[in-house]
Amino acid sequence: MKNTLKLLALAGAMSLATAASAQQTAGTWLGTLGINKITPKVDSGDVSAPALPGTKADVGTDSKPRFAIAYMLTDNVSAEIDLGLPYEHDLIGAGAIEGTGKLGTSQVLPPTAFIQYRFLPANAVFRPYVGLGLTYAMFQKETGSAQMTALLNTGGPGTTFKLNDKMALSYQIGGTVRINDKWFLDATVIKTKLKTKVTFSTGQTQDVRLDPLAVSVSVGYNFKGF
């Protein structure tokens, strides 16, 4: 009888320990804060005539803080919103004008909503996940340089440009590592299929596929309700 009671007590203790360590269960909120680096994978069209044939552009990288909030709809399915500060990217001459340097800068704010599937049990130390989402890329504060004016409007007033805001599909793969009952580490890679059009003040246009790759590392916190 004593042995049976000991076994029952041990089983109960193990059950309580498992429940205490559980995270990412249905109804849990997951907040993460970290750093995100965006690297556009550019496939540039030519600037329309009368620009020099092969007048293309490349786009530089940028890193900014990233904040994300997710809600566990079930023990395995979650909905996430990614937010952050605007990223600032340099536009650089490419193709026939490679070597001309910076043509301008543009900021982009890309809020993204994901539906995710998280593998393994909710209390697993390491929990990989995948996500499918929509990104709305909002371009702002586009500024042309003297090089851009020299190329597109020689001797004329400074050239300006505007990038079209676009909705795009995003694909995500990532994982969390549990530190304790509340805190965890998160790493994620996001690929966005994004194509937009540039319109210059000279009347010329350019189609550009950006297809950015975002890599981030964050610290996260689990909590139930607000």
C-alpha cells in the first residue's frame, strides 16, 4: 500500500511539473522583441526610355528592431503579427550603370500577418514552426541623389521617384527554445515575394522585383491574457 501511495504521489508530482513547464498552449500570447536584418534579392528591370539601355538598380540591406505578437489558437496553430520600425534602403546603380554609386534612399514599413503551425508538444524545449502570411509593403520618404538626376535628367531639376505600395505573400520558418516557464528564444527566416514599380519625376518607370529575405533573432515571453 505504501509503495502504491508513493507511486501515485510521484505520478502526481510529475504531472504537476509537466503542467507547470507547459508553454505555447491554446490561449497563450507570445511576445517577442529582437533584431531583424532585411536583404533584398533584387531582379531589376530597365528604366524606360530615354534612359541608357540596361539602366538597372540594386537595393542595400538594413537592420532594425522587430516586435511580434502571436496568439495560440490551438496547441499547434497560432496567428502572429510582425511589426517594427521603417527600414531604410539605399538604391544603387546596377547593370549598365554599375559603379555609379547611390541613386537614392527609400524607407519601407512591412507589417506582416502570419498563420503558423508549431510542431512538437507545447512544453518541448525546442519547437520549430512554419508560417504563411501576407505582407503589406508601404514605401515612404523616397529621396533621389545627384547621381540619379545626372543619369535621368542631366542639367534639369533634381529627380524624384515613388515606389508603389504592394501586398505580397510571405513564407516563414523558425523555432523557439524554452529558457524557463515564461521566457524563450526565437529565431525566424522570412521570404517575401515582392514586386513593385518605380515612377520617376521624369515620367520614366522601372519594374523591380525585391523578394527580400529577413532573418531575425529575438527574446520572447509567454503570458495568458492581458
